Amino acid sequence: MKIHNFSAGPCILPQDVFQQASKAVLDFNGLSILEISHRSKDFVAVMEKAQSLALKHLGLSNKGYKALFLGGGASMQFLMTAYNLLEKKAAYLNTGTWSDKAIKEAKAFGDIIEVASSKDANYNFIPKDYQVPTDADYFHITSNNTIFGTQLKTVPQVDIPLVCDMSSDIFSRQLDFTKFDLIYAGAQKNMGPAGATLVVVKEDLLGKVTRHIPSMLNYKTHISKDSMFNTPPVFPIYVSMLTLEWLKNNGGIDAIEKANNEKAALIYGEIDRNELFQGFAAVEDRSNMNATFSLKDEAHKEAFDNLWNAANISGLNGHRSVGGYRASMYNALPLESVQVLVDVMKELEKKA
């Protein structure tokens, strides 16, 4: 039976990628991908290809950017961005749990200006009217808020370095990525299994803080060693490379954005049409990756849960911060799965 995987992360990945990765576990040029040396010719080629594909998809090849594959998750980047970039003060837009945690980490390194926040509304919208101080070392944003289902629709225009946590929507839509000076993203949404983190950084941004930066937390260290300063997460990087290759073979970001728009239109259309449901996020800020919604009457909860479970839908429960339901529709989720969910919602309406 096919499982329709709406999990928020770790989440669905392409079936083609699973097949290639499973073969490599057994045989990758004579050894398992799990046991090869990270300094072997075979894996160096994997790393180089993954880095090259990441930059090409973002349109950042030969533009002064470096792609790094590191460990520690996006949560480590809350710390590393501040360690490497924050000299006196930085500006942050607070749009969700993860940006709130990033702010807490950065406060250890300097003054933090929270230019705006939707925390009082349980992060159900993206603040629009705010001023970014021009003398800040950088401005940090989170492009997509997985828990609350909101997404920045445009790139802020600022005159200082722009840093972005793109963990849950990287490679899902086209943006002018040259407007960003540093992008980071955990792999486990649109790229690979948990364990690897992509960092794309403009090289001339670095080396400007006066503090001592420990080697493992210094971007320049990892750039100088091509992400091989210590043993990298070999298997997650390999799967990330396969996924980036899959994206390329399927038309790249342009093609996947059209598919993602279609999926989002389908689910939000049903949420708005069906009188049993209501969306959580402000309509203009709705995420194409994570649709958050709830039943208007909890009396229907048992019936709805039974229906979607019977339809082999997985991972639909909302985060405890929001409740209700969350349909995460990352790149590899087919439109068919969203249609199954919509059909279940319609079935509940008929039975109610």
C-alpha cells in the first residue's frame, strides 16, 4: 500500500533517490557508501558534485559563493552565523520558533535588534512594516516557518548583508539568490536525510569579526578544507547529491515551483471551500510547503482521523504549538497525495 507522507521532516524524498541510495549502501564501486573513506576519490567526487549542483540550482556558480556541507543541523547555524558575522549588533525578524531560537543564540555575541515579531499572534503572519538598522552587521530572516505554515513571499531589500534560514523551502521556488549573503538549510526537508546541513556563503563576507572563532565553528576553516576539515556526514551528503541530481533531471527549480504551486492551490482551495475546516496562517503569508489547518468543530476529529489513516496518509498531525493538522508538501510529494487528502476532506464533509 502506498503511504502518502506529509511529515514535516525528516520527510518524503524521491523514490528514484531511495533506489540509488539503497544500491550504494550495498555496493558503491566495491564498498558500501557507509564504509568508504571520506577522503577517497569516489567520495571527493560526490562532495564536489553536491556543492556544484547546489550552487547551480541557486544561480550562484562563479559569483563568489561557496557551498559547504556541515553537521549540526540548522540549529548549529544559529550559533555559527553569529560567531562569524556578529561584531556589534545584528537585526532579526522573528517569524517562528526557529527564528526565536536563532535570536537567543545570537544574543551571546552582541546586541540583537528584533525589528518585528508575530509572536503575540502565535506566528500566524509575517510582519511587513519594519525598519532594518543600516549599521547592523547583518539582517537574519527565516524564509519558511514549518511549524506555523507561513512563508516570506518576497526578499527584503536591505543595504546590509542578508542571512536566511531556508531549511524548509530551499530549492522549492525561484528567488534572486544573489540578494542573500549567507543561506543555510538542514537537509531533511527538500534535500536529503537528517544529518547534513547546507551552508552557502559569500566568501568576502567572512573574516571581519575581531573575536577568536574556534576552528570547528569557523566558516573559513571549512571552506579551506572543502567541507572535509573533519569527517563529514557521508551518507546524508551522498543522498543530498542524488536529490539535487533528481531535481536537475526534472527541470530544476522552475519546474518544481510550478508543481509546488499546484499542490498548494489544491489543498488551500479545499480548506477555504470546505466549511468543516479553517486555515491557521494569514492567507497572504501561507506557505507552499506546510499547510496548517484545523477542524472548526473538534467533534469531527475522530471521524477525520479515521478517514485519513484509512487512506494511508502519514504525518498529518499539527505541531503542538498550533494543534490541528499540517500537510507538508515538499518537492518529492506528488500531486496525487494531495488529491487523496482533499478527497478525504470532502468525504468527511459528506458524512458530517
